[in-house]
Amino acid sequence: MCIRDRELKETAPDVKVLAPVLLTKFQELLEGHIQSLLQQNVAGLFLYGLSKNDDAETRAKRLQEVITHLPKEGKPLLFLSGNGTPEEVLQCTALGVDIFETDYPFVHAEKGFALSFEVKMPEETVEGERKQEFGRNAKTISLKEEKYLRDVGPLVEGCECFACKNHTRAYVHHLLRCDEMTGFVLLTIHNVARYSDLFAEVRKHLSAGTLDRFSSWFLST
């Protein structure tokens, strides 16, 4: 539904509209476009245009260019469509992004990878300990590897998802080697569950004001 349709439809006056914003390097065009959209009573901005090849510094710069043009109070929702790696999620959340659209868990499942990064930060972690730069690849395991042929452990130790509680690495390895679709389905179940756990932790630490500490810990594990 576009902005004009919403204004014309009496049955949907409360429908929230997100307006698209291309993350461009042309600042003068970006500023004028954002100000024009904000005058049209949009609920948020749909941000797109980041490349898979953009590094963390470029990504932060493009997002910051948008944020500088937003009102100090009553900031609209920021919806980012992009790669959605854990590093990108942490960095962009800290910059003010509210919602993410990503195929990250599914792409890894298609390639035979199970997401294996830890999401629960130990309470004794010291703030700032073992800091690393944004951009490190998320931890994964490839269940196509031969070493999992007879591995009867869960996909990821300690995971409580359906796939990990009911199936083994050896079984998923067999499914992937046979190009059986069930292997992709089980990996998708696990990866979505692991990513959902990450977002739950991000929300918790964002509310508690400890997101920087959590990000530093996550990037160092």
C-alpha cells in the first residue's frame, strides 16, 4: 500500500507505511529525499542498497548519513534489508536500526552450514574484554565434511531446537551427501532458532543498556 492509497482508503487509516530509502553516497539527494518522506507521515524508512562487499566502515558511514537527517524526537522505525550477518546486526542495532530483513540463516542452511556461535554472555565478562573489529565471519560448522560421518552428537552442543534434540550430525551429514531435502529443512530449523536466540539477546542487552558489552564479547568468542 502506498501513501496515497492509505489516505484514500477510509477502512485503513491506521495502516503503517514504510518508505524506501536507497543508501546512496550522494548526500544532497539523500537529505532532500528523507525530508520529503518524513513530511508525509510515514511510520518508518525501508533502507536498502548495501552491498555484500561493503565493509563495516562503509556500512556505518551510509547508515550514519541517514540518521543525521532524522528528527531527534519521534524517530521513525528503521527497517534494513541487507546481508544480516551477526556482525551487521550488532553494528546496525547500535546505530539505530530497529528491524532487519535477511536470508542469512537460509543461505547457510542451503550450503550445509549450521550456525554455531554462542549467544549467552557469561555474567563475569569484563566490559571491553578482547575487543575485535566488526566484520569477523560468524562461527559455523559444515556438516558436509567427512568428519561428521559417524558423529552422533547434536548439530550444536547445548542447542535446544527441534533439529538438535532429535537428530545427529551424522544423520544430517548423510542427508546432505544424498541431496535429501530434509537435511536443508533440519539445518533451516536449527539456524532460524539460533538466529532468533541472538535477536532475543540483542533485545535484552539493548533494554539493559549493555549492548556494547555484549557486542564486544560476541565478536571475541
